[in-house]
Amino acid sequence: MAVLVIAQHDNARLAGATYNTITAAAMLGGDVHILVAGSGAGAVTTAAAAISGIATVLWADGESLRYGLAEVVCAQVLAIARNYTHLVFPATAWGKGIAPRVAARLDSFQVSEITAVVSPDTFERPIYAGNLIATVQNSDAIKVLTVRAAAFAAASPAGGNAVQESMAAVPDSGKSQFIRLDSTPSERPELSAATVVVSGGRALGSREKFDEIILPLADKLGAAVGASRAAVDAGFAPNDLQVGQTGKIVAPQLYIAIGISGAVQHLAGMKDSKVIVAINNDPTSPIFEIADYCLEADLFSAVPQLLAAL
Amino acid sequence: MKVLVAVKRVLDHAVRARVRADGTGVDLANGKMIMNPFDEIALEEAIRLKERGTATSVTVVSCGPVSTGETLRTALAMGADRAILVQADIELPPLIVAKLINAVAAREVPQLILLGKQAIDDDSNQTGQMIAALADLPQATFASKIEPSDGTLVVTREVDGGLETIRITLPAVVTVDLRLNEPRYITLPNILKAKKKPLETLTPAELGIDVSSRIRTLRVSEPPRRRGGIKVPDVATLVDKLKNEARVI
């Protein structure tokens, strides 16, 4: 029997979290297959076939799959689900939207956002915003999992030579229609896969100041940009930069928190970072209780100094 | 348009969750319980739809022990018209909750089922999508804007790369994100009024749902704690530490 990873992509490139999901899938026993459901996603299937440890790439190509709508991708997965012991999705907004839909159709008790594989039927997952870890055992014939990318290393993008098989694309559901995606194009690394993250909080005060203080430091360090919920709510940064319990979960080598007090919900998204730096003028901020290096300073003078010193 | 809102009773996020003595669950005995904040946002949206004349009625449903009735009274005080408690004294995984709510929906026949994108206790993020799957309805998850339009809904979603807008047909399931709205405060007159609103109690057996599951929690533990680090006096020291001690730049 084999394990199926459902690839996240934009028809041009695999999303970073897919690589980490493959690493988790390889711990489950059995061959790892990957499903690329898309439209004109030839480059994605080529990239998927080259990933180390992939035995088979299944390619479903059709207009119905262009935008990765949950109803259609779910149907595509269900068409082959019975061939697998595990269906494994990245725990991104996309994967979280689809996996439970698949699980319910299979009458399977999904295990969300696993952070460790104890055995092929037993997994660790964080609960209560990461304040507790639950070890859960699932006895479904087909197990549905989502994988927290930050908890697993990325699979090597090279060295593999997978078989490529095409499969018929399922039709559109007729119930859901893509209208548009509003995104801010960025040359910076993907937040959930970056090795360095520079995050700003409410203390930045405005969108202009957020951009003026945070972005040059991020660019100097080749870092991704993150934000606290307070900064996103206040409109200083777009929603997809939110780090926290309900936003993105990151675990970079270096996380620099600037003007972030460190609410529990924010800490849930970054406390597994290797090294944490906090710059804040309030010595009582909870972020100082978990940061490795705490600089009590006015961020508006400290960050430009830091930039100059690098 | 009839709206059904599903809510969960959870431990207050301000209360520190502790491991139960037997090590296989979370101690809820003395903690303050609240309505899951995401579900509160879903309920607020339903009430606003009714105030704007789009929704004709708002029914709220929750699954849990009898104390869950308190959360449903809160929902009635916020502005829901009726409440349904599906009483169950065991912990219910998301798939079972989805089956129970789907069974309630089969009786209520709502045009729209609204709920939070996740509960802040188990952080599963499953129930809405599972209801949609069981009822074969379209779904819009992580909604930050919901606009009814010619018998459909145009929903803006918080996705990985920004904001995605989709159109779904009705009936549908929508799960809501943080920035959809700010829930209202409950007033005393509304608390008094809520006492007179109907609250019906059902059992899983009456709904024909088997609550046994194939998932169990073997143990719950605290993760290794991160120790607070050192204070650095200035930027120069910070840079030195990052270069020579942590070696991350």
C-alpha cells in the first residue's frame, strides 16, 4: 500500500509546505505518491517527479482544477483515495479547506496539523494554541492528515525519478466559482518556509512606518516579513503575513519580533523558532519571557541602528 | 433565508489549559467557559444578516453536556431566535459534531450554515468543511467578507497568498475568520429576553447518529518550555551575539 500527498501549487510552482508534507508522509511506511491536480501544471509535475523519495506522480489536468477549489479537488482525491492508507495534506489554508471535506466523505476521523509521526497510526498535534501537545491514535482504514510544515524538514527537490501517470480530471462542481485573488506580489521568501523572519507589531503605528522600518531589515537579511494579529487588524500589513495560532506557523532559524508584545496567540505561531530576538520598549512584554535575546529599546531608533550594523 | 449557526463551548483563552490528572485530557473542571470566539463572529454575522433583512431567522445549535445550555443562552441574548442543544456527555471529535449538525440541518433546512473556522481548544479546523461534505453543499472557509448576491453568496476568504473571492450557490456552509466583524456586547434587557426564547434539547440517538469514534487521545502533555533569554544592552551587543554566539547571521 502507499501514501498519497496532495500537492499545493499555483499551476507554476509547488508551494513550499508541500516539500515538508512529503517528509512527514515518508515516515508513514509505504511508497509516497503525489497528486498534482491543476490546469496546465506541467512544470509542477516535473518538479514533483524530481523530489527525492517520490515513487509516482499522478497528474490530473483540467480547467475545473485551475483554482484549486475545495469541492473539485476533494472529488479528484476521492477518485483514488481507496488505493491509499494515508491521505496527507499540508496544513495551509488550502490544505485545511480540503482535507476535512475528503475525510468526512470517507467517514475518517482526520488528525489535523500533526507535528510528529509516532507510528503510522499515532501522531502528535498541538492543542490550545500549542500550550499542550496531544498524542492521538487513529484506527481508520484510510487516515486523513494535515501536516504542520514548520515541524518537518523540507524534502530535497532533487534526486528523485518518479513515474508520471495521468488521470482524468473530475468535472467542475457547478456550486463554487473563483472570482479573483488579491495578493501582494513579493520577491521575499515564502513566510512559512523562510529561514529568517522579521515581524512587526502594533507598536509600528502605521502602514507607512511598518514598511519603512520592517522591510529594509527583512531585505538586508533575505528574510520573510511577518506581522502580529494586532498589526494586521490595524491595516499595517496584509492578512497573509499574520503569524499566530490562526495565521501562519513558522519555525525559522532566526525570528526577529519588533514592537510585538507577544500575546499567547502570536507565540503559538513562532515559539518553535531556533533563535528569537525581541525588540520592544516595554520590559514586561511576554515576548521577553521566550526570546533568546531581548533588547529593551525604542524600535524606531534600534532597528535603523541594527540595519546599519549588519 | 434561514440561517443555522453552530457554536462550541470552550475554555476561555485567558485561562491556562492544564493537563487532567490522568494525563489523557485537559482539565475543564474549574475553568471559565466561553463561546468559541470564531463562532461568536459567525453568530454576529447571522444576526447582522437578519437585521439587514437578508436572513429571516437565526437558529443556533451546539453539541455538548447540559452546561452548554449556558452558551446557547448567551447566543440567544446576542440575538439568535431559537437554540438547539444536542446533549452529549462525552468529548465529541469534529466528524461526530459535523454528523450531528448535519442531522439538525436536515430537520431545519437552513439556506446558510455559519460557524467559526476553528475552535480555540482543539484547533482542528474541520467541522464546517465536514458538514459541507456530508450535506453535499459548497463551502467557503476563512471568510472575511460575505455578500449575498442574487441567490448566491460572494465570499472573500483569507487564503495563503492574500484574499480570494469566490461565488457559491445556496444552500452553503461558510466558516468565518477573525476580521469578518466585531461581535456586539450583550445588554441586560437582552439577557432577560433570552430567558423566554425557546431552547430545545435533542440527543444523538434522536438524530440517529452513532457517537462512537475511531480516534482516541492517548495522552496530553506540556511541551518543553522555552527559557527566557538574556537581555542585551544595545544593538552592537545584539549583532555580536547573533554572529558569534547564535551564529544565525
